[in-house]
Amino acid sequence: MLRYPLLDRAKLVAAFLVIAIHTGPLQSYSSYGDFVVTRIAARLAVPFFFATAGFLLYRKLYGLAEDGVVVRRYAGRVLLLYAGSTLLYLPLMLYAGYLSDMHGVRDVLRVAVFDGTFYHLWYLPALAIGVLLVYALSRRLSAAWAVGIASVLYLAGLLGDSYYGLAASAPALDAFYDSLFGLFTYTRNGLFFAPLYLALGLLVAEQTRARTRPPARAVWIGLAVSVVLMSVEAILLRTWELPRHDSMYVFLAPAVYCGLLALTRRSSRASGKRGMRDVSLWIYLLHPLVIVLVRGLAELLGAVPWLVTDSMLHYVAVAAGSWTISILAVRWWPAQARKGPSVPRSSRAWKEIDLGRLRHNLAELRRAVRGDCQVMAVVKAEAYGHGGALAARWLQGEGVREYAVACMDEAIALRKQGVRGDILILGRTSPERYRELIRYRLQQTVVDAEDAVALSRYGRTITVQVKLDTGMHRLGESTDRFERVLSIYRLPHLRIAGTYTHLGSSDRLEQTDEALARAQVGRFDAVVARLRGCGIDPGLLHVQSSYGIVNYPELSYDRVRPGIALYGALSTREPVRQALDLRPVLALRARVSTVRQVARGEQIGYGSDCRAAADRLVAIVSIGYADGVPRVYADGGRVLVRGAYAPIVGRICMDHLSVDVTGREDIHPGDPVTLIGRDGAHAITVEEVAERCGTIANELLSRIGRRLDCMVHPPEVQDGETEFMVC
Ligand SMILES: *Cc1c(COP(=O)(O)O)cnc(C)c1O
């Protein structure tokens, strides 16, 4: 996992600043000094906590298909912590009469949802609400929109906080805020305050991910300027007596944003004492308790004049006490809670997706094509078994703007998971569903002239790409019938974004194959030229899928449509003209369920004809044809266990298969078994398995079973490290 050492240290500083807010270390020395420390400097602390939380959470989400679940779980854990903290503070709440002015449901809601059950605990519900809100906004819209909308909320919050004087002088606004303050005591809450800082955390995560972080110099200058402006702002507001409460400033936001950028510039892979990162949280949660303890102790020892009256000594005592208790809390907290996610021991069969390799393959494909030719990523069939939204969203982060899928439902699924940009449906869509093309902003392939007429008849503008049949005789209007091709482009209500064809034999370099491919390209070019001759703009042109790229690299159209190559494979092990350095993205693994001795002549699995020719040691592996291992693979198939090959024996069952591990006493239930992928010095490629099964890699991958677990290997984690994110 990535760590941000500077961030962790800054969080600790922020925690001590929060203690300063609640103790006022300079109070007994200088009221102006106290103002500067607690109302200016220390005001950076809590927003910074929010921004950091946002950054760390949202950063984790890239590459996760089920990120909504992760966010909801996070919010759930925060609320659990809130419940626990409330219990801890319950005696103090009762003692301080915190509960006595709660009368109706409305009061309970106000305290529980917004104000917090104790004076510092508002942070936790605000975090939970904010995290969900910002996540929803960024999913529906984008990170920039999330920041924008959160800023508007923040502005509204400002008028109820440091700038309240302005609102109070306008009667309509005043009434509005009056009614708001019936719902909560401060606008510094999960609606008006936390979202902006969480969204800024998200923005920094996104900029880090897309490598569009502003340069270091600009960040430092921005930080310095915003802190100065914020100080001036705070001083002026105080002079003009505008604040009702003073935790929100305009320039606090850029200061925190620049601060977060500066502190996350350097990351490290250090593991070490992970628990130390939580000390700041514990200090935050526990220091009010320590304040009470210090006061009690001072009275008991007759040390009130020092430990309480002297604000500086009081602060030091509370800070030291909070630090000590927090360190102890971190130590004692169940170690399991601190463990990072790793390969789940419980997984029966799983696929591992290495997104770093997907990134690598994309770069390799981009390198292979002409400079301004873009990649339209083919992510049909769940991105060839890798997870459609997972792959598309990751590629989106790598700058891919166009995707191709087989059908409407695949396209909608991508949209719902936050994929933006153009999504082209490669197959025919039934007229009943044209409405959804518009609703989800999808591009539809015109599969022939009749299809075009139907699309046009719908009467509302539909964006399409025209497919031409240049000889494969699958989809597309035939290039032999130019008049019909032309008629498509002249129909009303069709916005034609592109024209494309698909090669039927680009995967082999035999003379006949090559002649066919070249003939297809010739027909495509000829029709495009004639269309242009008729004054028609055919839009973006594209011809090559993976094999088009590796075997016909000299072709140069506006787009390429790689599928299988993106995933680091080719269909077969046939030679290609331009070998690329493609790295397999997917590994397929299962576990040994049991190991058993089978005596000579005894049956192994289904079929009385499957008998052990000699005494055998057989490992039963928890994966079968329902998980995508073809039944025919039993003939000559093999797996890797503990770094060595083991042949498959007997038939492949729906959920199990057996392998021969005779002479290998080191194999035990629970051991991982590799069907596709690397294990130690050896590897089994998907092409090898496909060849054994008499098929192509594309079929094997796209048939990978849905019930497999999926482990995503984030690129931040180097090869060999075993930390995975589980989705
Ligand atoms: C599936 C498909 C592709 C991608 O093919 P690969 O061989 O996997 O690269 C490209 N174009 C069309 C029309 C397809 O159907």
C-alpha cells in the first residue's frame, strides 16, 4: 500500500491544533495571540482532516468495480465509530447537561445528524454524510462538478458562519438562516462544510491518478498566498464583527487544497507501523475526555493554578495525556482491524486483474499506432472476462475517451458505473430501445441500410457509426452496393460520428488471408473516397482490431479498436508481423480442496473409464467448467501448484477438477493453484490453454465464470507484493 509519510505527520500536527482550539494555550497570555492560534492557524486542522480522508478514500477507489460498496462500508464504519464514541461520552454528556435541552425528535436529529453528540463528535456524522454525497456527485457527474456543487454549499455555509453578519443584514436571508438554525446549530456540518474538503481530496486523488497535478512551485506559492489571505480575511471579519461562529473562511479552501497537494507529493511503500497513522484520529476522539481528566486530577492534587489556570501548561498536559492514551489505544486495538486487505484466504477460485499491465498494454498499443490515432477500447463481454466497468474506468483514467461494447445493456452498465466519453454499440439494437440510446448518450452501429431507415424513423437525433461490410459478410451494409451505402448518410435524424469495417482474416499471415484483408481495406478506402466525392463526411474512420494493429501496422485511420491485445493476449500463438510487448492482465487461480491417494485401478471423478493407471496422489482443485475451464481441457491440460506443473487427470466437473501430484507430499488443502498466470519460475498463458482446447484466447477469457472472486492488483503495488484490493 502507498503511504504518505508527510501526510501522516501533518495529521498529527492537525490533531494537536484541534486540542489547541478546545484549550486555548495562549488564553492566559494574550487574547490576540489566542485568536491567531485558535481562530486562524488551528482552523486549518479539521478541513485538512476531511481533505485527507477524501484523498485516501477516493484514491483507493480507482480500479475498483464495486466502489459504491466500499464507500458505503466506509461511511458505515465511520457511523459505528460515532456510535462507540457517543457511548464513551455518554457519562460526560449527562454530567454536562448536554441531553437536558433535547426535547423532540427534531432535537435528537439535530444533535445526532449535525451538531454531534459531544462538542467535537460532529466530525463523524459530517464525514459519513459528506463522503456519500461527494461520491454520489462524482459518480453521476464528475470530480470537477463535485467540487463545484460542494463549493456552492460551502458558500451558503459561509453566510451562516464567519460571514453571518452579511446574511443578517438582509431580511430574507436572515429568515432563511433562522430556519436553517432550527435544523442545526452551525453550518459547519456534513452538508455545508465537509463536502467541499472531501471533494478537494477527491480532486487531488484524481489529479494524482491522471498525472495532472499542478507543479510543486505553484502549489507552494498557492499555499503561502492562501494562508496569508486567509489570515487577513479572519482579521477583517473579526474587526467588522461579522462572524457568528468562525470555522469557515473563503481562503481556507485553497489553503487546504494546496496543503494536501504539497503533502502528497511524496509517497512511499513503507509498511511498518501502520497503526501509527491512526494516532491522530484517536487524539481527536479522546482529547475532550483528557481535558476532563486533567481538570479532575488538578483538583485532586491541588494543582489547579498550574494545570488549569495557566493555559499553556493546561494545553501541554492535555496534549501529553491525549498522546499517551492514543498510543496505548492504537497498541491495544485489535491487531486484525489494522491489517490491510490481502488475498482472501477464503477464496475458492478467483481471477486476479493487474491494472498496471492494462496500463502498460494500452501504452504499447498507443506506441504502435500513428501519433494522432486514438484507441477505442473494446470492453465487450465484461472486458473479455476482466470486468467491464473495472477495465473501462481504469482506461478512462488513462485518457481513453471511446469504448466499444457488444450490446445496449453492456453500454448502460458502463454508464451507470461512471464511464463517460463515447460508447459505441457494435451490434444491432431493437427499435423498442432507441429511447435508451438517447437517454444514455450512446452511439449505435448501423448494421445495414434497413437498420439505418429504422433508426432515422425514430424521429429524434441518434448518433451512429456506419458499419461497412467489406467482405466478412457479417454486419454492415455491403460496399458492393454503393447507392444503399450512400442512402444511409442522406437520412434525416442520424448524426454520423464514424464509419468502420472489420477485417475477417487479419489474424493469419498466409497469402490468401493477407490478400483478403488487403482487398477489404481497398474496398473500404474506395467507398470512403466515393462518399467524400459526394460531399459526405464519413466521420471517424476505423478498421483495425488487435490483429489489424499487429499485422497491418502501416494502416493509418483515426481510431483502432483493440480488444484482446489490451488484455495482454492474442487469440492464438500464430506469428504476427509487429510483435508488441503485451503483458497478460488476468490470472486465474483456485485452491486445493483435498489431497487423496488413489490406488491403481480406482476411479478418479466421473466416468468408470477414468481410472488410475498406477497408485496416484491426486489433488482436488476447487474450479470447474462453470468457472470457465472448458471440459475438453482435461485432455492434456495442466496447472501450476507450488511452482511446478501438475497434469489434469480425470474429467473436469462443474466445480472441481483433479490434478496428479504424485510424489509431492508438500501439497496441502488451501494451496493456491494457477490455471492461467505465473507461479514462481513458470507460467501458463491463456493462449496455451486455448490451443489445448481447440479455441482462441478470446473465447476462454470471455467465458470466465461470474461466480469467481475478483482481486484487483493496483499498479501502486509492485510485483511480488501481496497486498490486493478485494472487490
Ligand atoms: C470484438 C471486436 C473488436 C475487438 O477485437 P479483438 O480481436 O479482440 O481486438 C473490434 N471490432 C469489432 C467490430 C469487434 O466486434
